[in-house]
Amino acid sequence: MKINSLYPLKCTEDTFFRLWVEFLTPFHKLTKREKDVAARVIAQYVKLSESIKDQEVLEQVLWSQTSRKDMRDSLGMSKEFFQMVVGKLREAGVLAGGAVNNKYLPHLSVDEDGNKDPRYMLCILFDWSSSANPIKRNGQEQKG
């Protein structure tokens, strides 16, 4: 399958994670503030995972008082509000246990020297074959 449409988006490393969460909106249905927190938590998780390979240690550091305070301060949120939004992210399945649900993590490329590729390609496959489309089954259009 070839790429039919390519729309490059200019962003910074900081804005990338917010755009990432925004593109995933059909899968999570988060509010604006929940998206802000999700983007910040995912960014922190990815940053920490570059140097911490042990999953248990990564989760401990991600949710440490220092890390939480850093995330809250960067978002301008109170401790209580941040905690409530994190609970909503768990309910929505964005967070699983102490980690970010793998389906919401961008898997960034790194070279053999450990340098991140400053580009990321998100591939969206729109499939309207009869098996995947509830409107068109067995070659027949469904009347609604």
C-alpha cells in the first residue's frame, strides 16, 4: 500500500505531544484539560523512558512527588485538580496502572547513538471494506 496523502505538521518537541493526543481524540474522547494533562504525562513518560529502562522504576519516578510537581507546575494546576484529572485518564484507559497505556504512546525512533529522530509519522488507515464498515455489508448498502 502506498501513501496517498502526506500532510507535514511543523511542531516543536513540546507541542508534538499535545498534537499527538489531539489526533487520538476519536479513541479517547478527553476534554481539553484532560488532553493537556495526558500530553504532559506522555511527554514526561517518554522523556524518562529514554534513560530508565526498568518499567517499575520508570513508573515510580513518573509518579514521584518531584515529577508530579513538575507536571502540575508546567500546566498551572493545583495538586487536587491534577489528581482528579489523572483519575479521569485512568478511567478513560489512557493510563493503565502506573504507566501510559501502550496504544497511546508514540514509539519514537532513535539511531544507534541514541539520538531521537525529530520526525514522527502517524499512519491512519481508513478501511471501508465490507467487513470493517457497518454501513456496507456483504456488498449491499444498509438503509438508515
